[in-house]
Amino acid sequence: MEISEEIPEAGNNDRPESNREKCWNYSLQSFGKSYIFNNRARFYETWLRRLSLLGVIVPIMVGATAMAYNLDTPIFNYILALSAPLSLLQVLMSCFSLVNKWDDKYSYAIEAINEHDNLSEAFKKLATSNGKGDVSERKFEKLETRLISLNKNDSKQLITDRERRMGMRSGLREFQRGCAGCGEIPISMQSTKCPVCGEFEKKNITKHFTHG
């Protein structure tokens, strides 16, 4: 898979790109990928914390009530009745978490954030080096190889088109570049109707149950 297919480039022209221009494009792309995985990491972290909270609060609630009241009191029976659906919810969430590998996806997202941040900064540093002429071919190829390998691993995480548009907008905003679709330089992460850097806003209940 070509690198440019992961996060679309900001613009196109007929002449070949210099390595310096590619460095700027790759830096933007990696910044956008970091933004995508940052959103994913926050999503999984939130749900994993909720799952952990359920695993703690139910036994504490039952145990504390048993210590404070007699086992045959109405309030204890009420707490038991309340803990049953909470326990069922915990079991269902745990099964869903295991099947969908939330822990693995959270760990990958954290690693991807660091990798893409480092690559974005490295490409930016290389793009601003040497002053005149093109950048070092050897250094460029080394970074490009790292990015290609990382993008192959990222493709296994099934990044959606919506997430790519969101990542594209974050990169354009950071690097103050105009969008190839709408021509605007984003000043915020508010979604627009642009098919290149917009149309990524989640609506209604889906915003709470889908990442990104």
C-alpha cells in the first residue's frame, strides 16, 4: 500500500516531488495518524476504566451492605437485587472486551501515537535541514522505510474513511496547508461537509460507542 493512501496528500501537481516536499507530506501524514490513534486510545481507556469500575463497585457494594446490616434486612435484599443486573452487565462487557481485544488495541494505539509523533518530527527536522538543495537521500530513505513498515501495521487496525478525513484535517490545521477538496486551511477540528477534510462528525448515540 502506498503511503499516500493512508492519509491523502494536501495537493497534487504534475511534476515529481523532491525529497524535501515528500518529507513535509509524510510529516503531515504521520501527524494525522497520531491524532487518529490518540482518539482511539482515549476511547479504549475510557471503556476499560468503566469495566474495571464495575468489577470493583459490585463486590464492595454487597460487602459493605452485609457488614452494615443484617443479611435478612430489606435493604440488603435490595442491594442484592441491584447488584445482579450490574454483574450481568460486567460479564457482557468483559466478553465484548475480550472478543474485540480492547487491551491489545489500546496498547497498539499508545505505541502508534509515539511512533507517528517521532516520525512526524523526524521528517519535519529533515525537511528543514541543509538549507539549499534537496535533503539527504540516505536519511530520507531510512525514515521512509520506517513509515512504510508502520503504515502496514496500521492497516491491520482497520482505520475508517471517517478517521482518515479527521486525521487529514488535523494535519492540515497543524501545518497550515490548504485542503485539496475545499481549498480552506482548517483553523479548528469542527467537521465540515468537505469530502477530504470533513464529514467525520459522529452523531447521536454512536459517539459514545465507536472510537475516533
